[in-house]
Amino acid sequence: MGGIAGIVGEGSKIRTALSYGGMALGMMGIVIGINYLTGRYDTTPNQTHGDIVIALSLVAMLAGFVGAMIARPKGGMAALSSVIMLGVIAPLGIVAVTVGTIYLIVLQSQGRAYLLLGVGAVCLISGIACGSFAESRTRITTR
């Protein structure tokens, strides 16, 4: 996600890529933390590891969100919607596709897997498309 946001984003490409990458990493970390808490995939539940991973993931998401908003101080609502679409919706699509793949391959549960894969693909594609559109609107409003 960070690479796509760095390509589409305005301003410092490195800061933009790191900010959106941090948000995507945080979402994946939350899924891993929930896995630690529940012990869903043949592991024993581990409260300590789950709490630490979820807390660090939330810090990464918050830091990424703040970094993305600082990168565009004059963007207004267009910048906020870009951050939401590229930083929240698209990474949720990545998480859904990842979990759907785990359901399909590891757990061999096709009903949930195809639903998660479909929802993940829609979130990923719409997040990137709407985020790119919002980025173009941000460039227009800041000129």
C-alpha cells in the first residue's frame, strides 16, 4: 500500500510511502494479534503476545495516519478521504484477501474463503481507485 500511495501521493514520496505502509502493517498486525488471542490456527491462545502485537499495531496505524495527514497540511477533506481510502479501506482489502486465502488453503472452508476473497478484492480495488481520485482532488484544491 505504501508504494501505491507513494506513486499517487503528493509531496514527499518516502514519507507518504512509510505512512501508508505503517497503516497497512498495523492492520495486518491486528489480525495476527487476534490470532494470538484466539488460537484459531492450531496454536494455543497467548494473551500476552496478543496484547503486545495489537498495541504495537495500533501505534503503527496511528503513527501512519498522523504522518499521512502531516504530509498534506493544506489538503482538507480531500486529503482526509484519500488517507481513509488508501490507508484504511485498501489495507482492509489486503487483510480480507489474506484471511480468505488462509481459510481456503489451510482451513479448507470454501464458503467463508470466497466471501472474504471477494470482499477483499472489492475493498482493495475501490480503495485504490477512490484514493487516487481523492489525491487528484487534493492536488486541484492545493493549487
